[in-house]
Amino acid sequence: MSENEIVPNGTPIIALVGFDNDQIEKFVNCDFRERVLVPFSNGMKMASAWQDNNLNIVAIISLSEIMAPSGLALIGALKQKKLTDVPFFLVVNHLNANLRQLALTSGIVDVFKAPLKTVKLEKRINFLIDNWDELKTNIHSANPENRGIGFWKRSFDLFFAGMALLMLSPVFLIIYLLIKLESKGPAFYYSLRVGTGYRVFKFFKFRSMYVNADQRLKDLKHLNQYNIDAAGEKADIAVKTGLCSECATFGKCQFPLFADNIQWCERDFIDNKKTSASSAFFKIKNDPRITKIGNFIRNTSIDELPQLWNVIIGDMSIVGNRPLPLYEAEKLTTDKYVLRFSAPAGITGLWQVEKRGKGEMSEEERLMLDNVYAQNHSFKNDLKLILKTIPALFQKENV
């Protein structure tokens, strides 16, 4: 049965999220009794159909990595919509003890590693659905213990971010209009970030690239050939097409950036950005991927200003540990690094101030400073960091 077919009212449904037709075939031989399998292309479509049609969903099976959008991010979104009173299962390609522990303590009932053993899956799912009323009271979320943000810190965040948004509203309006006038597409986009307690949220920015940046680069590559060594050899700009090796196993991107109905791959975006910074080949005079206003807002960090809205709605604080992309946070589930996620996510923090003017800082040093902040953060210490941030902004090195 497809997501567009009508299911009789009251029919118990097992929702399959993110599976293609070949993968769904593996479930056909399973005996789920009177329950009907209904596939959904993504979690948001499932949630909308659930609410709009008052579906009787009794279980959810999602094909996704734990830190990807249809993993912890989906269960977080369902919690906000109060749609989580059913067992939620994940089917993943990559699994270790720390990731499993993170999943189970975040509300996911069980994790299956591909390839699926349908007999085991059938028995496990039937058992949990049949006994869910008794079992759900014993399932507790045990994310890392988060230190409360505190009244004064939250009050300061609201005051500072509110005043900044008010004073900068003319800048927002001008940038918004310039982006819209220069290129078609939304002025804002969001990516998914992992903050306090591994909670996933939408991280807002101004758009600085054309929405069809990859296609523009491909179309213009014949104009962008440069000598890259003394022998005068020429090379073509590498245009990445298709999915990366990790996403290819799922048949779809696991690290998307969103803006209305437009989607980019965040991993490709960051790889391109790093390549552009490190390779002379990509230092072309007019990079077709970046708009003119995009260059300006990147160089002045104005593209980061929409994060003030994240502060207002409580996703972030002015001072804290920087929220991480899903694929980075996925690597930091060991006891050594999990502490950083007990602190508030912030726009600026300890490692940004420490790095200024001191040359390169290793990833290990940065993560250790994140842990230090998590252990010692307070409103008083935050004020000290803000005072240090202001003169640091005038130093030569960019962070």
C-alpha cells in the first residue's frame, strides 16, 4: 500500500519511512497480523498524514542513520507534535555501542542493522506493539544530564537577541531584498544542527549561494580551466554528481540543507567550501556558486545573523558550545566528548575566544575547551567571555 492510498479508519498501521520499493519487499513476507504496512517517503509527510487523516499508526520503522534527519531529528519532531506514543524503530547501516546507547536513551525503542533479518524483526515488532502499554512506562530518556540554563542567562539571551534583532531589522530587510533581487529562491535556509542533550534543531542562515549552484558550476566548467603546476598541465573543475558513498546506501541524501522546497547536501556544501579555500584551482575570479551579495555577507558574517532567532526561540544561547552538523555529532558519542552536549548551544563560546590570535587549534583542543565550558558555564563566566569576544573581533585572524 502506498502513502496516497486511502486506509480505512481505525486500521492499525505500521509506518515505513524512507524505504524504496525493493526494500519494502523484504517486509511483505512478515506476518504483522491485522496491521497494514504504509510507506512514506519521509518523516514529515508521515507526520502530516498522521495528523490530517487521524491515522491509527501503531509503530514506525524508519530507514535512517541515527543522527540523520529521519533518525533522532524525526523522533524529536514527533515529540514536539506529541505523536510519539508508539514504538519507533530504526534500520541503519552503521552502528556501534555508543550510537545504540544514544538511540535507546533518546526514545528509539530498537535499532536494526541492515541487512534485515525479517524473522527477528517480525517477532520483535509484534511483541513490542502487543505489549506497548505495559512497556512504555519503563522506557525513560537518559540523555546526558544537562545543566539548566538559569533565569539570568535566559533573560540576558532574550534581551540581547531581542535588542539586536530590533536594531538590526533594517539590515535584515536590506539583505533580504538584495538576496531576492539578485537571484531566485528563498532568502533564508536552514540546516539541521545538534545542540544541548543531542537535541536536533533548525539552524537558520541567510542564503549566500545560488540555489542551482552545482548546475551553474557544471555549465561553466569549460570556462574555468587553469594551470596547476609548473608544467602547465590543465585540469577540469571536478563536478560532483550523484550521492556520496554513505548516502548512496540509502538511495537519498542523509545530510540535507533546506529552504522551502529546495534541498542541498550539507556534506557536499562543506567539502566544496574546504576545497575552495585550500585549492588554488577553485580560486576563480567570479565563483559561479556564490552570489555577489553572498560574498559580502559571508565576509562580514552577516549570513550568521538569523541565528539570533534561534536564541529567541530557545534553541541556542548567546554564549555556549557551537551546535554541530549531524555527521559531526554522530562521531562524538563517547564518554570523552559527550560532556560538551550537556552545555547550552551558543553563537560564541570559549574556544572561539581562545583561538583568536593564537594560530591553528586542533579539533581535540577545541573539543576539550567545549568540555571545560560545559563544566564551568555560568552567567558570570558568560559575561566575561562576551567582554573578551569584543576585542577579539578586531584581531587579524578569522575564526
